[in-house]
Amino acid sequence: LELETDLRRALHREEFLLYYQPIISLTTGRINGFEALIRWYHPQKGLVSPGEFIPAAEETGLIIPIGLWVLKEACQQLKTWQDQGLFKDKIKMSVNLSVKQFSQVNLIQNIDKILLRTQLNSSYLKLEITESAIMDHPESATELLQQLRDRDIQLSIDDFGTGYSSLSYLHRFPLHNLKIDRSFIKRITETRQNLEIIHAIITLAHHLNMTITAEGVETEEQLSLLKNLGCEEGQGYYFSPPVDANAAQALLQDNP
Ligand code: G
Ligand code: G
Ligand code: MN
Ligand code: NA
């Protein structure tokens, strides 16, 4: 309850900020995009990580206004970088949507409003949706995903493998990209079987015309195995941790 009061105040006083973690093309080594990750700059506690407040925000419903703030801020930031000529056409901004946000009735209208207000072209926005958000209501999820796709918004399934972990339903959803959860990447070098599981996920996703992003890439060895499996993109400490907007902009300026 104290946390709820704190969160309301945080929204009101704009105590949230975004960090950005680059998503790297494994074929060119260039930045393909950024994932926006929320942080809370608490007046007493300092920087608070989302793991400590997103669950409470989700329970209290505060995730709706917080999530809209994230979306607006992330779109605005990308638009600003575009206007500065920092990367022409290529770079996308990924934003996480929680289960509650995804099932909120006004989601599409709110997204349309934000895109209009920030003047960001919809094809640069990528939404990360978890398996559970989709599988809770597969019928309405399919329809919603299609509406987003019709707008040219990119769609990723996030933390793949941690939820229902079922490969059999993937073909039913109009998704562009699959993010393999970092727990798989962590184990990729442990056994032949772990490598084969990732191989199977990548092969299936490719057959379904989805690209793959490996999360939590931390070592050269993991990177090399993933490249050999035909994985398109990587994200993780090997490349860069999540960084603030200034540091992200510096990464873009150095983008080979
Ligand atoms: O940045 P960090 O690794 O601490 O993020 C922890 C978790 O919080 C991750 O699961 C991430 O998906 C989630 N998260 C980070 N930012 C947001 C956000 O803006 N909205 C939602 N719904 N989840 C977020
Ligand atoms: O759940 P989601 O994947 O959206 O959350 C991303 C989270 O993963 C962020 O909190 C980020 O700090 C964390 N993260 C990003 N890269 C790495 C990595 O290479 N290793 C580990 N352990 N965590 C990472
Ligand atoms: Mn994510
Ligand atoms: Na993830």
C-alpha cells in the first residue's frame, strides 16, 4: 500500500525514466534497435529496478498510466534521434507490454494517439508481448495482434520459453519476432541438448517467417553458437547493459 502511494506520486512527479538496451544485428554487428526499460528514480531510495515495482503496478492497475508514459517517452525519444539524423531508417524502438496493458480495451486507441502526438512512424515501434499475455485470451489476442500488424507495428513475443513453452500454437499468431529467454542462452554451452532446443526454436520460428532475438548474450562463445544457428539478433551484457538516453545516443553515433 505504501508502494502504491509511492507509485502514484512517482507518476505525478515524473520520477520515472527510461534506459535503453541495444539490440544488435549478428550479421553486421550494428544496432538494429533499442529496448526501452523503465527505471524509477526514487527521492530516497535512488534508482529502483522494475522487478521491484512492476508487479505492484500490475496488481494496482497503475501499470496502465505508467505503461502509457513509457510508450510516449520511448516514441518521443526515437523521434528525437531520427530528427537529429542519427540513424535514418533503420532503428526500431521496442516497448514491453504487460498482461494488463495488453488486455486493456483502449490499447489501440492509446497507441494511435501516442503515434500521432509524437509523429513517429508506426513501423519503427516494436511491441514486446509475453506468452502469457497472448495465451490468457488467444482469440482476442489474435485479433488485437492483427490490428497492430495492420498498422505496421512490429510484434515480438518476449521471454519465449518461460511461459506455456508450447511451440504448437506459435503459427496462430501474427508475430514478426521471437525473443528467446535468457535462461536458454545461459545454458546453451552446458549440454548438446540445450543447444538442440535452441536450434529447434530457431528453425521453427524461421519456418513461420519470424526473426529471432537472443536475450542475455554475455559471452563470445554464446554469440558464436547463436550465429551458427542462424539467429538474427542478440541483446545482452556482451554488447551493452541498458544505458541512459545520453549513453544510448553515444552508441548510435559510434554505430559502425
Ligand atoms: O530492466 P530490467 O532487466 O531490470 O527489467 C526487469 C523486468 O521488468 C523485465 O522483465 C522487463 O521486461 C520489465 N520491464 C522493464 N521495463 C518495463 C516497462 O516499461 N513495462 C513493462 N510492462 N515491463 C517492463
Ligand atoms: O524481461 P525482459 O527481457 O524484458 O527484461 C530485460 C531484462 O534483462 C532487463 O532487466 C535487463 O537489465 C536484463 N538483462 C539484459 N541483458 C542481460 C544479460 O546479458 N544478462 C542478464 N543476466 N540480464 C540481462
Ligand atoms: Mn522485454
Ligand atoms: Na525478455
